[in-house]
Amino acid sequence: MNARSVAALLVAAFTAPAVLASDTQIESAAQVLAQRWQGVYDTLEQPLYDERGLTPLAQAGNLRVRTIVTPVSLPWLGANVLYLEEFAHEDPESPRRQVLLRLASDSSSGTEAVRVRQYTLRDPARWRSLPEDREQLHALRLRDLESIPGCDLLLRREGEQFRGGTVGRSCIASSGDPASYVDYRLLVGGELYWYHKRVLRGADEELLQEIAGFDWFELHEARLFACRVRFPSAPGATAPPSLTIVNVHDQGGRARFTTPDGKGFELQLHSRDWPFDANRDALLLIVRELADAGATLASSWTQYDAEQIGVDVGAMDVRCGPIAPNRTAMAF
């Protein structure tokens, strides 16, 4: 698979539909995502399954990857544009992916939904200094870019995090393999950055390849948890209970969310980083109310390897469970 194909494949994420409030709110979400996404990410890319040996990862095993995301000013392309460059940690001079990301409002789904269109570069080596070189930015034209609309990602905002994914089966695996498509999921925000890519055969949905990437510490020192926060309906209300899902790691990880009535809260998860009895590890969940100077609203603890930890404070019910980085246990 060439660098251009990889660039097209790896930009995507998973989504869930909701109801739009207004185009102004959506555009604000695009701006927030542009701010949250920029940065330097250190991840471990782990091959989970490979039937065909599509990439060297099938032979090389886990790969440490660096991803740099930088805002660039290209008004003719969009108001919120990012330049993403990705390379093996040991070989920064040989990028395996260079892509421009255009973040824009989307009117087809979700509360504060953002559609991300990815553009690969026809001559990647020419544009290595794009974020720092104004002359390069001025010289760049639409004819220098390529785009695959079927590989757009659709992200929705959940507290400080954005998550989403490719929609349908339109993101083909490569020009040489149009019968296979890519399903790609991404989470960006807070203290987390992870992705999960699957290549499937279009005719029968047979899994051909699966790769996951997590923050470097996630696979070595910490565990990633999915926390479901449910808000019960008011007495007499006909609307069903609402649900928010955030992800947080257990080494002091934090994730913020907002209740349906606009109040802000923060979850924090601790395990072996917390000063429990040295002979017994435990898992601690803390819920804080932001309006009260971050005062603890409730907390609970359980054994370190428990399948679930939760707390019920009446106005909300929080349940967190670990996401294991393997094909059978992933529940994104």
C-alpha cells in the first residue's frame, strides 16, 4: 500500500446521530475541534488481525508512531484547516502520511456534528514545510490536492471529546483493491487520542485487516475506559433518558461533560497511580462538579481488575468499563 493510500485510509472516525441545534453551534464545534486536535501524539499502533499481509506491520509487530497536527491558513480551502503528518517514531524524515484536514459544519446528523474532509498531496515531499513556510502556503493550489469523499469522517462532540467515523462502505481500501473498504474510528480530545481501522471485503463483510492505535502510555501503564453517563427523565416526562459516553484512562485521566440542564461535571479515574495500600491495587472513580470549584460530588472504588466501576448520584448514573485493545473485546 503506498503512502497516498495510507493517507486516505487513516483519516476517519465513528459517529452517532443526534439533533442539530443550529448551524452556528456546529461551526463553533468545528473551531473547537480544530483547537483540540492540534498537537503532537505519541501512539503505539498494534496489528490485531491481518489475513493478507497488507502492510509491513503484519511482519514487524507493534509500531510506535508520532503524529503532528498543525493549523494552517488556507482560506480558499476552509475556515478551519489542519495539516497532519505521521511517521514512525524512529524515522521522522520519512513521513508515511501527509494530509490536509478541512473541518466544517454538517447539517445531516448529530448535535454539534463536524465533517472532516481529508486531502492528500500529489507531491508530498514538496510540502514538508507547509505549516511554517508562508511561500509554500501561498503557492499551494487545489490542483495540488486529491480527495476521496467516501473517506470523510463525521465527528460529534461529547464533552471535551470528539468521536466519529467513516459512514457506509464508500472508503475503498485502495485503487488496486476496489472490492474492499475501510471502516475507521477515531477519538480526539481531553487526554486521549486513539484510532481503530478495519479493512473488510465488500461482498461478504469478511474481515481482512484490523489495526488499533492508542496513546503510548495507554498500552504500557494505563487502561482505557468507556464511561456511560445516564441522566434519568424528569418525573412525568415522555422523553427517554439521555446518555453521554466519554473515554478516560485510569492513571489520573479526566473527562468533562455537560448535563442536559447545562451543568458541567468532570470524571477522574485512578488505579495504580493512587496511594492505596501497597499490597492491594484498587480502582477509584471520582465525580466533581465544576461550578463548585471542582469539589468532589461522589466517589467509589473497587478492585483493580474489576469489569465495571460506577456511582449513582440520583441526577446521573455513571458506569465505566475497560476497553481491551484486542479484536474480540473492542466495543467502540
